[in-house]
Amino acid sequence: MARCTAPARGHRSSAAAADCPACGGRYGRSSGYGGYGSGYSSSGSYSSPSYSSSRSSGGSGRRTSKPRWSGAGSAVWYTPEQVQALTPVRENVENLAASQPDLRDVFLCHAWDDRQGSAKELHDLLEARGVRVWFSEKDLGLGVPMMRAIDKGLVNSRVGIVLVTPAMLRRLPAEGIADKELSALLRRERLVPVVHGTTYEELEQVSLLLASRAGLNTAEESMAEVAAKIAELVAT
């Protein structure tokens, strides 16, 4: 009788299960499940399903999964690395939603030069999905002290989104307003970098601390897809 290889090698994917002499008949390549995993590890516990995405950068496949906060009907998929990076942020969102329900969902930190471009694009995409965004272009009223208004925006938001662009990389060394916002956000586990038009390697040359925070990257997915993930992350 054929013996199952799970105790030795595990069945972490449909391909691994298909190669098992005992289980191959149930998870064979003709089973109709394509690249989806069986959903169970060798220990019998449930794990998130994964498959190879044809939309990954460079043309190679990328495993994707659903985090626990993603709705059953959601069409949004995440990489395992994104799930790992965003989980602590989500836990803070849930805690704050229970203790301080009136907070804004998101504080959008961006370079001044991006206020009418990529920052506004991200703001508009988020608000179209019902996310309450603190955005300087609409929340800094005439005659209101800028630093005081920003300070209140930071305190009264659950999550900080840092839009990392070439303009942001130019501004940070000058230690201006964007740098002060970033310093405040880095002190909390509520920060999500969104890298746009630049790379983490270039960010490392300016801020090792920010570069150490995994986030979202528009080189790998569109700004609309990034906004969809942020919207799910802050939904309560």
C-alpha cells in the first residue's frame, strides 16, 4: 500500500500533494483545483489557500492569500509578506475601533510636491471606497496653524499611510514637515509605507528605519489595488 509523504515532506501545495503516492489521486493535476493548495497543513490545521499569480512583477508567479480581515466576497488578494506586515496594523485598527470609534481611518503623509498628483490620486481612491482620510489639501483650513493641525490629524487617525515618492525622498533630508509627520508615525505600529515611483533601495539611502517597514508598492500593483487593500485594512 502506498504511504503518505506528509509526515516527512508535508503537503503545503497541491503540487506537493499530487506527488504523494497515497494522496495524488485526490489532489492530482486533473482535479480541477489548478494552483490552489489543499488548505490544510501536515498537522491537520487550516492554512490560507495560495496560488501563483500571473500579474506579479518580472513575469514570475507569486503566491497570494487572504488575510482574516478580508471579507468572504472580496476580490482582493495579498502576498504572504503583505499579510505578515499588515497584521500588526490591523490589530491596532481593531483595538482603536473598539476604544476610540470616532477616529479617522487614515492620516495621509506625503511630500508637498505630490499634493496635486499621486497623493490626491490615492486620497480620492480611498475616499471613493468610504475611507475617512486626513489630507492636508482639504483639512488644513485658512488661518489654522499648520503644525497644530497636523498634530491633531496624527492623533485622531488610526493608521498612517506614508506615500514614498521621489519628491518625499528629496524632502526628508531637509527635515521639514513631512519628516516631522514621519517621525511621529514611526513611533507607532500603525504605519504603512506606499512606495510609488521609487524603490526600497533608494529609500534605504534616506531612511533605514522607514525602509525596514514592509508595505505596498505600486511597481507590483496599481494605485487602485493599493487603495483597495488599505480600505480593507481599516474597515471596521
